[in-house]
Amino acid sequence: MEKVNDLVKEIKTNLTHASSSHKDEVRVMRAMLNDTSYEAGVYDKSGKIGTVAPAKEFKSMISNVISTTTKISKEEADSLAALYDAKKSDAESMVNISKEFINTYLKTDRKIGLGGREKSNVSIIRKEVGASTRSYPKQVGIGADGKPVYEKAEVKVSPYESVKVYSPCPAWVKK
């Protein structure tokens, strides 16, 4: 079983460019679902107020499903859930659910707080970007010196949705 903090360090160490990686997303999610030692601090204006332990939350959810559907005792369901290791397919499902939750919730036009953490307090909200005309450099040939020749071109952009990020310096960091 991979430890979350070790996996994060490994990914950061081997990072050659900041692009998305479905494979790494699934690896991190799987580690988060299985590593019961991993906890993230939760902060508010007064400082650290607690922790969240994703693997413990996941196993509690699994236990509730087992107990409710099989009608066995909560204690027995807890012991069965504790033995369960999330598979790659479980992690893929959780990544998909997590992403769709964020995308769907943003449609409400409410800000979603990702929670205060040790060095951050990030929130995001959906933002509509209106139709516009944008200019860009378009290569039109090669000059006598062998260098590309550009001219200003324009393209019409239809309205679309974006995300605005709010990330002020957290109060607990300012201390």
C-alpha cells in the first residue's frame, strides 16, 4: 500500500512539466482511500480546528453500506470495511465522482470552499466569459533570414464557462 505523503513526494520529484495526469490522480486517490495514517489538517480563522482522514471516511462509508444492505451489526460491518483495500477501479470511480461533484456544484453559482489547509484557503466559483474577438500571431511564411513571419489574425470566441479561484492569504498564516 502506498502512503499518500510518499506518493506526493515521488510525483513532485519526477515532475518534468505541470500537466494533468489521470494515472497520477488515480494513484493519489487510491492511496488516500487506503492509507489510514494520512490526515490533513483543517483550519479556520482561529487556526487548526481538526483533521480529515479520507481513508477513515471511506471505510466508514463502506461500513454503512455493508451494515445497511446486509442488516449485520455496525461493529461487524466496521471490521469487514477495515479489511477492504480500495482497488484501482474504486479510485477511478472516486476521482470521477469528485470531479463531477465540483462541476455540478459550480452550476449552482455558489462558491465552493475547498477547505482551509495549513498554507491555503482556496475557494472556486463558476464564471461566465462573454463572446469576444481575440487576436493572435498567425505564421504566414518564412522570411529571407529563415525565421517565421507572423501577422495579426483575429478569431471569434463564443461565450464559455470558466472558474475563478479565490485564494487569499489565510488568517492563520498571517500570525
